[in-house]
Amino acid sequence: MSLTLLYTDPKTNKTVTLFNYNPSDKQWWITGFDPKYQNINASDLTAIYTVTFNNQTMYNDFLKSQDYLNNKNMWQIIDDKKWIMQLTFDNEPKITPAVVYG
């Protein structure tokens, strides 16, 4: 999994890449920050996660899952043959959970 974090300055509407983390080892959770950008609003950030599935079965099962079907607007298929997708969180997170725990 890799992560690109973008910041859009609300005054200039200019977008800058705060960091682009692309580890060589497999990751299950990544996050990061740039200390030069402090006291900014979360609504000015966009996080783009790139996910590479381990195999075609896992990829196909995810495409049939409620987690994906409920949130297709946040996902983009990058390479259908290499099982790569991107998940984008922007200023209006739109995730709909597949299961609500109570």
C-alpha cells in the first residue's frame, strides 16, 4: 500500500504534495505528516491510498463486497490485471460502512 497526501491552500487554491510514501515492504496501515504544514484544516487535505491485492481472488471478492459497492465513488481501478486500486479521502469523506456494529 502507498499513500500520497495532498494539501490545497484555501487562500490560493494551490495544491502541494506533502508526502508520497511508497514502501517496498507490504503495509497494512500507513499515515504521515509534514511538520512544515501545521494548524491546517482536515478539509484542506486529500489522502490517496493505492492498494495492490495479493491475488485475483482477493481482488474479485473485494469488488463484490458491500464495503466496495457502498463506496464505489471513492475507489478507482488503476490496473485490473495487476489488481491495483486507489481509495481517495478528500474534504467530504463518503464512506458508508457495510456493517453497523451496535
